[in-house]
Amino acid sequence: MTILKSVTLAATALAMTVGFAAADEFPSQPVEVVTHASAGGGTDTTARTMLIRARRELGVDAFVQIKKGGGGTVAMSYVSGKPADGHTVMAITPTHLITMARGRAPIGIDEIKGVVRSTDDPIILVVAKSAGINSFEDLKGASELAPIKWGGTQAGGIDHIAAMTFSKNSGVKVAYVPFDGGGAMVTNLMGGNIQAAGLNYGEAVDGIESGDFIPLAVMANQRLKALPDTPTLAELGIEGVNFSTVRGIVVMADTPEERVAALESKLLKAMEHGTYQSYLEGIGLDPSSVGGASEWDTQIRDMYASIYETLGELGLRK
């Protein structure tokens, strides 16, 4: 073999090795975070705040891609049509799970895989002080006389599903009263037009601090750091009622495991940074809001199962 041929073969082998390394490098292009909500909303703000540090951890650019419409259907269609290579991820909320459970989504629950949870804002069972209800026992007793007027947002949404799941599992009789938005719901609770509501901490905190609202229980596995004296429903013996305004990142289920693990590690590290932690603190949450792939994926599926069952009982599922 001539020296020239040996050098040529060695160069070819080196080029192939470098080529394979480049092919295996991840991420190797910008990461696209697909959202379903308007710019400036909670989902959009959470994603953009996470990306401030995530770009450094990922080593590539990362940007939010807004695909509004159909309770997440447009976003889900878009993501399912992209290569499942980890460079396109989706920010989801309970809205996506409800759309899936109602049979209106282009994909199903088994076609997505959790990567990280970015916020977990549990629903708090709050009553108006003017209702004269100071405990869960009081609430149940009052419901025996007449169903509790329970405020929430639109019928078929997460507030409605949480209220009716609570009613079924606790035995508390509930009459659901829908409002156009959280502001109207809080105003009517403050004014005594309804007796109870499921509120996030940010919605409830002013009323709790003023003494107008009484927090009876948290719909989560753990107590809220901001409300250490408020028990979980499980502590009161009521199981299967875990509902939160959650946001997190998912990918299509056929995304390679090593790429899911890389995304999980890098995004978790980004959310450990003070920038993101300050954001959580500002909306009344703490570091426990952030969760890894296993915890987040389990939570998605548990919530979906509860949503699916309750929607069926309400006649809102295909």
C-alpha cells in the first residue's frame, strides 16, 4: 500500500468518525417550543422564562412557536407532523388533555411523552367567609340542605371537571355555576353570590389574606408551602382529586429515549437557575413546581384518566 493511499484511507476514516459524531450530537439545531396560547399569557410567559437559561444549557437557540386554535388541536397537529427527533417540543396544559379526552385531538395520550413539568399550581378549595362554612365537615353538612353553589370557568373545562370529580369522590353535593373568567368568579365569591370555588393561589391570595376567603383543602398530593396549615384532600380521606393548572413540556412518544433524557437534564438545570426560580416565587409557587420526566409523565396520565372519566359522566365525551 502506498503512503498516499494510506493517508487517504486514514483521512476518510477520520471524516466518517467526525460525521457520525456530528450526527449523534444533540441538539444540533434550534429547539422549537410549540404553544397553543396567545403571547403574554401564562403558558407563553412560562415557556419564554424557561428558555432564558435553557438556550445556554442546550447549546443552541430555542424559541417559542405559537400555534393557536381548537383547544390545542392546531399545536398538536403541527408537532405530530414534525420529525420526532427532540428538536420540536410542545408546552401543554390541562386544555390539551381535555381536548384529547373529548375525542377532538389529532393525537391521543399514548402518543406523547412527558419531559419536564414547569409549573404545578394546585386548585385550592376556597369558601366565602360569609357562607358560614369553616371546615370540610361544615361544607358537607351544608350540601345536605342544598347543593353548594360552586363557581368556575366554562362548562367542560378543568374547573368544572375538578368540581364534579370532587363532588363524586367526597359526597358533597355541588351545583356548578360557570363564569366567563377567573375575575368574575372571584368577584362573585367575594360578593356571596356563590359559596365555593376552586382557585389557584394567585387568584385566592388577596381574599385569603383579607379574611374574606377560607381555604379548606388543596387538590394535590402535598400541602402548599404558601398555605402550610391547609390540608390536602387526601389528608381529609378524599382520594383521586388531584387537579392543578400545570404546564410542562412533552414530545412525541417515538422520540429516542436518549434525546428525551438530554432534554430533561438540560431543561431541569435551566429551571434551577435564579431567573426561573424568581418567576415561580412571583406567581406564588416554589421549586417543587418543577418536575422530571417520570413524575410529569405519571401526572399527565393520572390527570387524563380523571378527566376522561368525569367528562363521560357529564356527557361531554364522544
